[in-house]
Amino acid sequence: MKAIALTAALLLASGAYAQTAAPAVDRYIHAGKLLDRPGQKPRGASTIAIRAGRVVGVYDGHVTPLGDAPVIDLRDRTVLPGLIDSHVHLSSDRAGQEGLLAELTESDQLGAYETLWNARKTLLAGFTTVRNLGDEGATLALREAIARGWADGPRIVDAGRSISTTSGHMDARLGLDDHLHSTVGTENLCDGPEECRKAVRRQIGRGADVIKIATTGGVNSRIGAGLGKQMFDDEAKAIVETAHLYGKKVAVHAHGVDGIAVALRAGADSIEHGTLLDAESLALFKKTGAYYVPTLSTVNGYLERIAKDPNAYLPEVRAKIDWRISITGKALEKAVPAGVKIAFGTDAGVSKHGRNADEFELMVKHGMTPMQAIAAATVNAADLLGLAKEVGSIEPGKSADIIAVSGDPLADVRMLKSVGFVMRAGVVHKGP
């Protein structure tokens, strides 16, 4: 033990993890088991040294603290990086007719508080980073409030409003009577390459970190237009080229194989949902290096709402939901053996916020190992979001985003549904 403590002291003093003038370590974590780099072999008893919200050292064994820095005792738990959900909608936990009614009767100010409430639930579930893929703007503001320390929540990568064609999946007028059309914005809609370039620039001007588009119909769209392609190749190409011109990645809502192919040929960075995959789309994933974000746990949200209220969805929407439930996971069963890159995402907002970890069980059910699923929610998701230098693993220099669970999630991934300790950027939000 003394030798371990001496080694740690020498590393710190020598500047291996800190400059000579840097302040001392301000806290340690003693872990029973440490999965510091998901995808690689886990470590046994370990110590994590933290200073100013960042990891400055990871050591084998339980190091004796230097000075009077406190120790967080997690020796009876498995410690791993904060989880990342690559596909959420923080602005609501309601969908179907209930969600539509809320949009028409509740104020934007109340909606902002709901967004904060959902963000807090997500953080306490162990998800320290999320990518929010489309809402009216409350999450853009919350992103800044969290970054300034004005509110507690996960780190947010935000898309602003999602872009689609007129009468496409993200046209908020769908299902509304004509006299209500003037009450919803249409600046996110585009038809033709020039309009689509302008739609991208509008969201970038609002401060979007990533661009979200829809190349196919959507399950929740209040219109019976199916789930096939709803955007032409030149429109998708114009969007992707414009986003990449500004250094922004593009996430694409797509269910049908024709819309998936359109997006991948255009150079999209990720396909969300990807319910139908064929040989062509699998080959395009491999060729382009795009990520697949399956969002399997949407089915949980659908089933729970229907059980509570059989009329929760309009008939034309219910038909698409029944189809989605029947086919969920089949595409992932093709993508895993094909070697497609997979990142974790839930579409929370359709499913429940705070229950994001339900996705792990479905990923394992449909072909992934627990380690692959955890890697999808850490190192892979960090890479997709462009945050690989900041989060996704527990390494010197990275943000101290750290969670802990009882038991071994590599043996039973359901352990991640009960996260008992949550730290983000060195601040403990749950646990000892």
C-alpha cells in the first residue's frame, strides 16, 4: 500500500498528470471494479484521482490519499464512465394525443421547466451527456444554463429544430386543422436544395451543435404517409454539404431502406432508428463509416401508453406503431455481425426520460454483448458526438464523468437500470 501511494505521489509530483504549479488532488474514488475504457478488459480494485472536475490519474489498487483529499468509497461497486444517450427529446415526456394537447394548451415557459425536469431525471439515471435531436428551443437555453452552472443536468449537444420537407415527418402542422397552421413555425421546412441549405443555416444561426433531418416518414407523424423516403437526393446532399461546411455533423431520422440509402449516399454521420436495413444500406454504413443509432426502447413508450389508453394515438399513427413494435431489433441483428458502428440512443421523450438504460436490455436481446452495448453508450457515442477527447472513458485529462452500480453490468447489463452514484465534471449528483 505504501509503495502504491509513493508511486502515485511521484507521478503527480513529476508532472506525469499535472504541472508542478497545479493544485493538489481534490478528491479520490476507490473503485471495487473499474471499467475505465469500455471495450477493453476491466480493472480490479482501482483509484481515480480528480482535480478541478477532471481525471488526473488512474491507479491499480486503493491508493492512500495524499494530504487531506477526501475519498469516495465505491469499493463494493463497479465504476464506469458516465453514460451517453445520443438521441433524446428533453422538451417532453408525452406523446400521441396527450403530447399534442400539451403543445396547444401549455406555455413555452412551462415547457422550459418540463425540459429541466426531464434533464434532471436523465442525469440521475447515470447519463451525463445527451444529444438532443430537435425541439422548439427550450433545450438550447437549458444547454447554456447547465454550462454556466445555473442548472443541474447532463452535458447537452443540441440540434435546434429538426429539418424536413413540407409535409415531412417534422412538419408540426400535420394533423392540425388549417386554422391552426399559423400557430406553428415552418422555418425548419425546406423543398429543393436552395431552401434546404437555408434551413440548415437557420439552425446553425440559432446555435445548433448538430443538424437533425428526416429523410423518411415518422411513426409519430399525424399523417398516414408511410415510413418511406420523403426527401430527394439533391435535398439531402444540400443539407449534409452545408452542415459539414460549418463543421456540424448530421443525424438523420430514417426508417425505410430508400430513405436510409439517400442519407448515407449524401454523407450523413448517423442514422437514427434505421428500422429496415438491407445489403445495400449495410454496405453504405461500412463504406461511409456512419453510425447506427437503433432507439429500440421507443417500443416501451408505445406499449405503456397504449396499455394506459388504447386511444392514445390516432388510427393512422397506431398502424405504424404496431408495425414498429413487430419489427423492432431486426435491423440491429443484421448490423452487429456486419460490423456497423453502433452508438447508444433511446429517443427518450417517446420512451420515458430517466429510464434510458432500458435500451441496454433490448440491445443485448437483439445481438450485442453487454460490453458492446456499454461501449456504444460511452466510447462510441463520444466519438459520434465529437466529444472523444472529453468524455466516454475514465482517463487523465478527461472530464470526471463517472457512475457506479452494484454488481457486474458485464454479467447482467440490467444493473445499469439502477445507477447508485453519479458524478459529472467532478460534481456528485447522486450517491456518497
